[in-house]
Amino acid sequence: MTIYRATVLDTPESPFTGGRLRAEDDCGIAVTAGVVVDRGPFARVRAARPDDEVVDLTGGVLLPGLVDSHVHFPQVRVIGGLGMPLLDWLKDCALPEEARMADTGYAGTVAAEFVDGLVRAGTTTALVFGAHYPAAVDQLFERAAAVGLRVAGGLVVSDRLLRPELLTTPEQAYADAIALAARWHGKDRLRYAVTPRFSLSTSEAMLEACASVLDDVDGALFTSHINENGAEIDTVRGLFPDHRHYADTYHRYGLLSPRSVLAHNVHPDDAELGLLASTGTAVAHCPSSNSALGSGLFPLRRHVERGVRVGLGTDVGAGTSFSLLREGLQAYFVQSLLGADGLPLTPAHLLYLATAAGAEALGLDSVGDLSVGKEFDAVWVRPDDGSTLDVVLTHANDADDALAKVFALGGPADVRGVWVGGDRLR
Ligand code: GUN
Ligand code: ZN
């Protein structure tokens, strides 16, 4: 149907297990019904399909669509609230804004800003922390469906230690989640994600209600926060005195599985890493948020050595932008600051973390790279002529070097095209 002509970079094999960057200059990608049916040298792909439309994306690079494995919809307008550690930032910055989502009209406006922000950044798939209000979550799903984004998300639930208007009961939380899942789970490119805010704000009964939703909604995901900040971890320890560690506060209720994604995990002990690995739980690494809130330097090497799957999350609004290119760069900075404890990251690692690793964390095997058989989720990074990124790309030594430049300098202004399942969103 359509042949895309571009310089294509992707990572079908994980660089953490020996894979390398796959780079093809003047590549042709043939797409039928949203799926890649052929790829290779443009001349060959074209000769096999002389009547197909050709979309010329030469200049810049074509990457797989970016995957944000942790981002908060109601926090768009509080991006950049700097100067506070996690619990102060939640109380004074994030949660007052989240309370405004009780106004469904307001939530609808923010949902549009949120989805637009993702697409402008080249994000094609996201695991989204929704709002505490079901009608606000409807606004998120409605907007994502209208635009065509792949989104997993759900109602954020809590029953203690937050401002009172954000609290609910386990019974109400279960009923609201089931009703939302009935409306949205499996519709278009949407899935439901069971979302207790964190075990600090959820009683055991609430965690049990979450487990019931997971049991009753086939294929739903689970997401929450873990081990982000010292004061948070101490509080959780006090609230769950008979639990082995923070990860156990989810595991006891059957919430950890290959369908689970926990954000942050900056301060895990070895037993927790072992549990996350053995349950197949993935971690969303959110380096700009961890830096902005002073949460700490993420121990990526320990995760990888233990076999814990890791994706990348922007964590907007503690994170400072929607761009997974910037997030990849920050991940690189953090590992280099860790010195001997860090895991040196190549450009291929950064691309993998921002694409295929996220797809895998979200249980999606149909996206993540641009191989034959995958859906055509792609982002065309094409800087303005004469921009600094354009200049350095022109002088790049090879594909790895060009990709390093994209992470160093690229951002939403350089995103010229975004496709999900072959549909052009931008
Ligand atoms: N822990 C609980 N809620 C949040 C949140 O909204 N952002 C971050 N970064 N951590 C959290
Ligand atoms: Zn978060």
C-alpha cells in the first residue's frame, strides 16, 4: 500500500544481551493495513511494488514510535515545579492540581493537552497514570481514542494519607474500575491498567480490591510506584510492619506479574530485585523525575544483572518533559555519574530503552521496532535545516554517532511525523 523511504534506526535485539543498532540508509518499509510487510534497500522494495505510494522521509532518521512506560495525565500543568522532594512536591504541587480533575470539563482540556504533548514528543504508546475521578479517566481514554494513540491507563485509587477529596473506598474503587474497563479495555488501541497510587496511600483492603479488578479484567495491566524516596520508603515500612519490604506490599496481594510495571525503584534491596525478576515485574526508569525531585541515581546495573526488565518513563509532571529523547539522555547522564556502579550506555541502549524495552514492559509484542510483521509505529526526527541538530547530523561519523546526536539535541521541535499502526497522527 505505502512505502516509506528513510534512514531507519531500530533495536530488534536488546543491546543489554549483545544486540546492536540496526541502521539502514535509504531503506524502504512497505506497510499494508498498518503492518510492515517488507523492508530492505529502497530500490528492491520499490521494484517489488511499483504501484505503491511512496512517502519520502529522507533527511533525519526514522525511529520506532517511542514508548513512555510511566506518565501522569493530570500533571501536565505542573511540569517544572522544582525545588521539592517527593512528598512535599505531591502535597504542594501535584495533588492540588489532581484535585481539579473533579471538574470534568477541566479534565477534558488537560486530557487534550496531555495527548497532544505525547504525540508532539513522538510517543506512540504510553502507560498512563490516570486521575482519581472516573469521569476524568473517561476524558483521557476518549481523547486517546480520538487521536489514535496506544494507551494503557486507569483510575488512580487511594484510601488514606492524601487530601480527602482524592480518597475513595475499596468497594467504590472496584466498581468504578470495572465500569471503566467495560467502557474502554480492548477498545481501539486502549487497555485498562489497575493503578493504586502507591502503597503509602492504599490500605490492605484497597490492594485486595485492586487484585480483584486484575482478576476480573482479562489482560489488564498493573502499575504503581515503588522505592522512590527515603521518607516515602520509611513511611511504607511503618504502615506495613509485617511485610518484608516495599515490593512485598504489592506481592502479598498478588499484584506482581509480567503484566506489572512499577515506577522508579531507585532504592531497592537485593531481595526486592530478586522478587521483581522472579515475578516478571518491569520497572519504569524515570531519570528526569528522579533528578528533579532529588530522589537518587537509578541502579540500572543491578536491575540488568538480576534480570529485571526496565523501560523508560517521563513521569510528567515530576519529570520535566514529554520527550523520551531527553529522558534517554538523562538516563545516560545518571549512569555516567554513578561511576563504577553505573552501566555505560551506548546510543543503541538509549534507543532500546525508549522503544522496544518499553513495548516489552507493557506486554506489546506488535510494536517496539520496525521489523516485518510489526505494526508501523514510527517517529520521523527531521530537524530544521541549519538547526544545531541538523548541522551535527550532517557531520556524524556513522549511524551510532548520528543516534547519539539525536539523543543529545533532539526534542519535540524535531519530530516531523508520527505514525501509529500506519495512521499518521502528526
Ligand atoms: N508517588 C506517588 N504519586 C506519585 C506521583 O504522582 N509522582 C511521583 N513521581 N511519585 C509518586
Ligand atoms: Zn509517577
